[in-house]
Amino acid sequence: DGGITQSPKYLFRKEGQNVTLSCEQNLNHDAMYWYRQDPGQGLRLIYYSQIVNDFQKGDIAEGYSVSREKKESFPLTVTSAQKNPTAFYLCASRKVEGTTHNEQFFGPGTRLTVL
Amino acid sequence: AQSVTQPDIHITVSEGASLELRCNYSYGATPYLFWYVQSPGQGLQLLLKYFSGDTLVQGIKGFEAEFKRSQSSFNLRKPSVHWSDAAEYFCAVVLTDSWGKFQFGAGTQVVVTP
């Protein structure tokens, strides 16, 4: 089955540590996105990428980094510079070619807790 | 600036009753609008989308939405709610010239009572 996988589902981190969240898709989508979700705030865009080896900052990129070395993979690193990293993180992908009204497909999410 | 507003943070509805979730958008041209649903601790699932044509859009799980340009609205409806419809619902719009970036509303939490 085609889809998006995120791992791990739950992640615990000590303050001062970097941690990397995995996102893999086998939908052959060019575009991938990372969102942060906090209660009552909806989804906020962290980073997005339209093609391999290229990515752009979203609305809340400070304290995060990404890479896009393969079309299928878009890992997110939460660095120690992120002051309040405890949140639910969602990865999404989207077909670029065709029309601009293509929807985004979402993974199941990773809940990160800083201890 | 393009934006999406969901005026209701929380809605409680009885099982079997009808449900309507409001979504208002701010957009210069014809928007591409989406409704997603999220169960607790899960990712988002697309319910339906509007991009042109018939203003009444049918989606999955018995949901429908109506695009009203005059009211800048894209409200989601379901005639008879089931307990499994308890979830959070998000309205979203594709931003123009944005490489497919979406703007999401803050979400509406739906609670279904027996």
C-alpha cells in the first residue's frame, strides 16, 4: 500500500539533545512538508521541499533543520536551539505535477516529549 | 493575506443529530479549499475538496460541504452524526504562488454525546 510512514510514534528527549524524526513516503510525490501541532493552534509549517536537495523555511523554522537527499525521505531534526519542542509533529506529501488543487497526504505523526 | 478561519473551537452534538462546521476564507480569487479530519493521536485524513464547478461537494464518511462565494464560506455538514465522528476537523486553503503550501484553520473539536 502507498502511504507515508513516520517513526518513531513516541519520542522522548532530554533537554539539550538533538533528535531526528523520520518521514518516508512511497507515493512518488515530489513535495514534502513538516508541521508542528500544538493544542488549539492548528498546524504550523516548519519546512517544506518541492524537489530533492532543495527545501524552504516555513513559518516556524527556528530550532529545526531538514534534509532532502532522496525523493522518498524528508527527516526533521529538532535541535537543542528549539526552546519548546514538546509537540505533535506531522509529515505530509503532495503530488506536484498536474493541478494546484492536489491535496496533501499525511503521516500518522510523532509525539515528541522533552523531559 | 490569504487566511482560513474556523469560528468554533469546540462543538458538542448528540448522536443522530445534524452537524455543521463553519469555515470562512479570505482570498482574492477562486480558492482551492479542503476539509480534513483528525482522530486523537493520528494524522489528518482528507474528507473532501473544492476547486471549481458544483458548489456542493460530496466527501467520504457521509460528509458534504458547500462553497458560497458571496459569504466567503465553505461549511462542512453531516445529516446524522455517529459516535465515530468525534474528532478534530480542519479547513484548509492552498496559497497561491506558494509551491502548494496550505493554510490551515485552527480546527474545530467535535464531541458526540449518546
